[in-house]
Amino acid sequence: MGREGKTKNQKRARAAAQQQAQEQFASVPHSFVFHRGRVGRSLQQLVLDVRRVMEPFTASTLQVRKKNSLKDFVAVAGPLGVTHFLVFTKSPTNVNFKLVRLPGGPTLTFKVTQYALIKDVVSSLKRHRMHEQQFTHHPLLVLNNFGLQQMHIKLMATMFQNMFPSINVHKVNLNAIKRCLLISYNADSQLLDFRHYSLKVVPVGASKGLKKLLQEKFPNMSRLEDISELLAKDINLSESEAEQDGTHNILELPQAYAGRGNMKAQQSAVRLTEIGPRMTLQLIKVEEGLNQGNVLYHGFILKTEEELRAALARKEERLRLKAERRRRQEADVQRKKEQREAHRKQSLAGIKRKQQQGEDGDSGAEDPGMPEGQDPANQSDDDAEYYRQEVGEEPDADLFPKSAKRKYGPPGSPQPSKRLRTSQPGEQPASRKVKHRRPPGQPQWGRRSPREPRQQRETGNSPRSGQQNNPRRPKGRGPQRGARSPKPTGPRHPGQQGTKRGPRLPGSKFKGPGKPAARGKGLRGKPAAWGRGVRQRPRAPKKGQH
């Protein structure tokens, strides 16, 4: 029973801790770091390095496409709880950096005069200290020389402070502070220095040899005579192991810190190692809203009060015209929607009325739009007469063209049939193409009559034999129409030799005389003949051939 109660308590505690972590994660500021437009490879790498600085409360794997606009990012930022945009752009002359506060602004525009990537900073150090565990917590923000009373200086300090979660000094856990972000302002040059450091705490008061032992690193003791010399005095260490501590970085720890010898209320030294990136920024302007508001401050252009009022009036006029256009568009959309709805209702009513007429048996009624007994061919004349009565003038010739169709009698009257024109005595008849009709019993040219017995064809009693059924044609004038003619033996094409078609030889792939058969034996084991063709009776032509 105790084990079950303990398991329930653990589940309850785990769920409460998870809910608290989610609420805490949602309450801290989040950011998007991306670029707009075409940028070089170095600037793309700078964007990735700035994302490393803003971790873990930033989108580390944010995918940006060319067709994405700023409105797309703003639409996504609301549900995800994003509060800041860090946007990099590049022009032919310089690199710009914009810091945007969501959802209502302001927008700070900086000019990046110089920058260095993480790989450049790390490669210049002899010993760098950077690992993945440092990026599980947000960096400690340190602002230097932002105490001036100018408006844009205070606004910059507030924007940078709101980019990271706030820290309660009395409740902060020192083990969660692994990195430091330093932003220093130079009032003379009006430039900002952006630096990123890795933080390390080491104990102070012990000899360097003892520190090595505490860190499980064994120094070179070949020059020592006794182990006490290692604890009593310092030994000559290499230059890379030399440590320079002083009053500028030694303090008393209020809590125990990770690392050997970092005990509570003990003296320890805080060491910073730069890990990059590094940027030098210059404030250009401060805008109200999301990148499209009034210019509150400009670093190069100074305007008088009259110019500011004129610019404000122009902006208000643009906003008024935009609202008017939007109101008209909405009214047009509503009007078209009502028209479509009315047309739909009218169409449905017509369909229902037509269905009811069909059910009543009146579906075959004529269209009431056409007056009864009116000829469609006379519609043009009726329109012309109506025009004369109403206007009092004759219509133009091309206004009501007469119908080119031939007018017939009223509907239902028989239409006249075509008659051939008869020529008068002494008058030449009209030239017309007369079709020659075949005599009775004679088949048409190119067509074959039904097949008759062979004996009837040979005796000449059939219609296909020409002499008996066609007395007009004299004897000896070639074949008649529809009669069979022997297959010609001459060449089919010019230049082709005319040879008689021989029979297919047994076991051969060749036809005709003079063409050798395949070597080997014939059908019954006899040698195949070579080029000995036998004359054969001409085959009957296929259907449709003469």
C-alpha cells in the first residue's frame, strides 16, 4: 500500500513540475532570428551564430523561404508566443540589423559596421571553452554605459533587457549561469559593442599545484624533492597553464557552484572567455509600430516641428484613404453576395415551378414569349414597323436587316418541292450534270454482283459475262464492266522485270523461279529443288479487285 501511495505521489509531483515548467516557458520572451532578401554566405552564418546566442528561447531550426513576407512571420508569432524579431538585411553598401518588438513595436534599426563569426573568434584563442551544456540556459545580460538621460538610449536599454528573461537576484541559481552577453555603449562614437562570453568559476587561495590536484590533473613534479613543495609553493607551470587573477574578478560565492573547490562563502575567481559572435552596431532610427510607423528618432536626419506635423498629416490622410477603400470593398462584396443569393432563390423558384408544371401534364405547352401565329421570319419587319411608329423616322438599312431565309407559308403547310426547268422549243437546255444510269441487270462499275455458280459464269449466261447481257458493246473490245480480267504478268512498276509467279517450293522460304530454296531435305526426306518452278493457274483476285 505504501508503494502504491508513493507511486501516486511521484506521478502527481512529476505532473505538477511539468505544468510549472510549461507555464514558465510560456511566460519568458521568445525570438525569431532570420534574414530578408539576398544575403551572402557569411551573413547567413552570422544569423545562425546569433541564434546560438539567443538559445534556448529561440527557433534554432527556423526555415525561411524566399516567398515568405514579414506578415507571415507575424501571423505565426502570435500562437507561438514570439515577442521579438531579429532581422538581418543586406544592401549594396552595408549590412542592417532590425530589432522588432511584437505585437505593436517599436522597431530599432542598426547598421552593422563590423562583425566576426564564432569560428573566427574561436580560431584566434589558444584555449577556448564552449560546450553544449552552456546553451541549455539563457545568457546573463550585462549593459554598460546606458545610464544617459537621452530618449533613444533608454529605449535601447529597455529593448535589450526585454529580449531575455528577468532574473531575481535573491532566488537565482548560480549553476544556471553559464554564459554572459555584454552590450557596451560608447557615447563619443555612438557605437554599441556586442560580445558573447563563456563563464567559468575557479577557487582562489590555494596554490596552482593544489588546484591541479583538485581538478584531477597531475602537474609535472620531476623538479620537486618532496610532496610538501607542491602544496607550499607554486611550481613553474607552462605558459598555457598560467592564470592571472586579481581583485577585478575575485568574489565570495553566495552558493556552492559546480566545480571542485567552489564552496559556499569561499573566495572564487570568475573568468570570461569570448566565444563569439562579435558585432559593432550603430543606431540609425527608431520607428513606431512594426517597421511602418512614425520615425521617433533618426541618427542623421533632424526635422523641425512643422515638418513633423506635415508628415503626420500626410500619414493620417493615407490612413483615411485606405480605410475608405476598405469600406467600399466590403460594401461591394456584400452587395454581390446579396445579388448571388437573390439569383439563387429566383433560380430555385423557377425550377420548382417548372417541376410543378411537368407534374400537372402541361410540360408540352409552347413558350408564351412567342405570340401565336407569328412567323419568325417576319420579326425583322415587325421591328422596323415598330421603330417607325415610335420614332417617326425611317430606320437605317443596317439596323434591321431582312432575313435571308426564304419565306414559306404558315406553319404546318406543305413546302413546295423542287421542279426541273423545262426548255422551250428552240431554246438551249441549261447545262446540268446528268447522272448516267446503268441499264437494267447491269452491275455498277466497281461493284460485284452476287456470286453465281462457276458453270453459269463459264457458259456466259451470267450478267458478268458481258456479251449476252450488254448488246451495246461490240465483240472484241476488251472486258466489260464488272467482268473478271486475267492478272497482268508485266512489271508492276517502271524498271521492274516482269516474271511469272511460281509456286512455293516445299521447305523453302523463297517464291518464284531462279530463287534457291533453303538447303536440306524436303517434306518427305527428298532433296529440295533448286530454282525449278512450275507454272500455276492464276489465282482468283481478292474481293474488291478486278
